[in-house]
Amino acid sequence: MLVNQPLVAGRPIKVKLTTEIRQANQKENVTIEAKGQYYIKDEATFLRFIENNDTGNVNTIIKIADGEVLILRSGAVKMRQVFTKGKKAIGSYESPHGVFELLTDTNNIEYTPSKHSLKGKLFLAYKLQMQGDQVGRYAMTITYEEEKAR
């Protein structure tokens, strides 16, 4: 995304992000539900929403284009992750404790937008390393649908 291009006002959506985290013999599921915007720019699909978590608000932008997914987070945490099926990609995680290098090894990406309405599903499966240490295996499912005016 070019820095000088303004973000287009998107169509209102409801987003549900579920992450399954497997570390050693433990499994944890984290689910976030938020309202956001959906828009298309330069043949890429964008989902934008605000996550509310323990550390504060996190602005999240997900860009889906040409078999690659980019997740940018800013606010209480700052994070950049790139996902390309069958490839490893370097990203970063910044918190009050410092900046950490992330290595994302993506096993699978499945994106299925609806042809008939404004809704879709994005699935990511990946292994994550932070500062060279294996953190775990992740499966992230993001679903969205148009927020109907009441």
C-alpha cells in the first residue's frame, strides 16, 4: 500500500477473528469480535477494525492480495506479519518491552469471499518463531459480513 494514498471509507462489517494456538501440549483459543470496514483498493481486499484487549485498543488492517496476506497492528501493540503459502516471512512485534523479530512459516492460506453478498472467510495456518525461538502453531480464522443498518 502506498503511504501517500488515503484510505478509502469502507463498507461497515462485523468481524470475528478466532485464533487457535498450540504450544507444546497445550491448546488455547482466542476469539475477538469487532465492527470494522471492508474495502477494495488496487485489486486487494482490506479489512480494518479495532481490537479491544487487556493492553488497550489495537488498530488492525488485513490486506488480502494475490495469495498473500499482510496483517498490520498499531496502537497498544505494533505488529507486522506477512503470510505467503509455503514460504517463510520476517515480521516484527513491538511492545513496551522492546521490538522482537517474528518469523512466520505459512502452511496454508484459504480465502473465500462470497460471490453474492458482502461476507467472506480467511483461514491462515502457520508456525511462528519469535527471536529465533519456536512459539507455536497457529490457525487463524477471520470471518466477516456486512453490518446491516438498523
